[in-house]
Amino acid sequence: MNLGGWLLLEKWLTPSLFAGIEAEDEDGFMRTPGAAEKLRRHRAEFLGEDDFAWIAAHGLDLVRIPVGHWVFGDDPLMLGCVEELDWAMDRAAEHGLLVLLDLHGAPGSQNGRDHSGLIGRRDWYARPEHRRHTLDVLVRLAERYRDADHLWGIELLNEPMDPRIWTLIRFYREAYARLTTILRPGTRIVFSDGFVPWLTRNAIRAVPDFPVIMDCHLYQCFYPWDQRSSISHHLRKASRTRARLIRWIARKHPVMVGEWSLALPWRTIKDLPPARLAELRRDFGDAQQRGYAEAIAWTFWNYTAEERNEWNYRALVEDGALVLPGAATDQV
């Protein structure tokens, strides 16, 4: 389960936090009056211990926690969050949950998207000092949490998107070599496919005791070819096509699906009556879980959000639109 929108803001997950200001990302948010106080309150209220209990009670065993490069508080503009991360690590341990620490936002931005903390240019690729700082943050995360038995892994960088693939691969290899000198043997090191698995597959050669896992984010709502597809095509792609992709990647190393949801293109669902839409969401969720069966793990995006929609796992479960086999249900 992804715990997004907490230690790294995304406006679409918590629009009320951005009400009345022009900011579109966390960098912009922190430049507005009263930002630090509002962010502290948000972090205190967005997740509580009862949420970790709910996740564990509903058949899930892994949480992926996104953080930005400012996690340790060394960016003068941004608000550090290492105390909140310590708290989350403790709560996860108490409830028997494994943790994947995910570096979601890099200095200069690795993708120019809001979920990196900074919309716009992708300076991470052009400036070596940004990559050095990213590595330093990963090292500090590894040093701080390496003795936690429930640290399942560390993800080097979320959704890098840029043609400079060789720069990314060199970073991956350097980060892997460094972290394997720090982490407890058996800790997994996860790297994003950058949405080009045919180029990044086998980017890191694993050494004994430190498994390498490729993270693929398998959405079907953004690309033009998905927006033109029929319902039957989406269901077939979710179960069969995704399964073939995972099997192909797994010939080199294990795969996890680090993000997925029940979101489908508006064009595909706009004319469906409510009952048929609810049925489709259940079918789509089932198809994806079949398609991901050979992945080593999956984490849904996201645990919660202000809107009760196809991105809000807790709401979907409570409303009966998504069921994990063998899990508890909130249906009445």
C-alpha cells in the first residue's frame, strides 16, 4: 500500500490543503504564507495509528512510503519529515507491516512532475551535484533504518522520465554499490523502469545477499492508446498483457508493481450507469491482481485521498469496489 500525499504533497490527493493559493507542487506550497504550520498540521492529521491497523487488518503486509530529498531537513525552503518517518517505521513494526522507503522527489526533479515536489525542468540529469545529493539522502536513509528488521527495501528513485537513460543507469549502479556496503543483507534495492523497461531491464546486476527488483507502474488511464481502448481491451491488457510483461522482465530479476489503481480513461467509462461502473471497477481490480500474480509485490496508489474515487483504496474497499482475496471486507 502506498502512503502518498503525506510526507510529499500531491495537490490532487489533498486539494483542500492548496485552497486559496496558486501553488501546484510542494515547492510552490512552501513559498506561501503559513505553509510550514499548515504542513505540520496536515502531517499530524492525514495518517494515524489506526490507519496502519486498518492496512494490516485488510490483508496487506507492505507499505511503500514516499519521501522527498528534503526528508532530513537540509533544504532551507522545504520542511523535513524524518521524525514523522521514524514514527511511521515504528507504527509499521507494531502492526507487522514491512516497509519500502521510496525516494519520490529528487533535487532538481527527476521527471518535472508534481509528485517530485517540483513541476517543470528535470535538472537532476544535467547537474551532477543533484545526483550526489540524491545518493547522500539514500545513504542516510540506509544508515538510519538498516537495523530495522521490517525494512523490506529502499527504492532509489520514483518514476524518472527523461531520454538521458544512461545517466540514470550510471546513478542506479553507483547507488546500488554504495547501499550494499551499508544495508543489512537481504534488504531489497528497488529501481524504477522509468517507463522504458526494454531499456532499463537488467540495469543493475545483483550481488549475493542484496536482491534487485524492478518497479513498474502500470496505469491504463493516461496514454492516448489507452484512452481509445474498449472495456474488453482494458481487462485483457490488465490480466494477460501485464502478466507477459512481468514474466519477461523476471527472466533477469524480480518485478514489483509499485503503483496501480482502478482508474480508467474518462472516455471509456463516461456513459456507464453507476451499477455498471461499480461492476467494471471490481472486474478491473480482479484482472489486475491476476496480471500481477507473478510479481514479487504490488502496492496500490493510494491508501487514501480526500475524494472517494478510483485512487482511494480504503474507500474502494469500504464501498465494495475492490477486494483482495483472503482479506477482510468492509461490505455490509
